[in-house]
Amino acid sequence: MLRHTIRASRVVIGIALVLVGIVLALPLVPGPGLLVIFGGLTVLSAEFVWARRLRDRLHAMARRLARRTDGG
């Protein structure tokens, strides 16, 4: 019973973070939207493989972008 409660809590918190991040990522809304989305995907990745894959893909894209803007 406790395991189901913890899993449901992770799913609800992860989805809530992703939704809040999407709102924060909208134009004219201040806030770290992409970071909140990444945090939500991190929470969801504990339960879902698709979230882990998406998180890893976004992480790789962020690394490439950082390398490109850093000049190295």
C-alpha cells in the first residue's frame, strides 16, 4: 500500500512540475521554465522509461548547446 502511495505521489509531483515548467517557459512569464521541466522529468524518470529517455535526450542537447556557445 505504501509503495503505491509513493509511486502515485511521484507521478503527481512530476506531472505538476512539468506543467508548471511549461507555464514558466511561455513568453512574458518570468521564471526558470526549462529547469522546472527538467526537474519534473527527473522525478518522473524514477517511474517511467520514456521520461528517462526524454530527460537524457534533453541533457545531451543542453551539453551540446553549452559546448557550442562556450567555443569548445
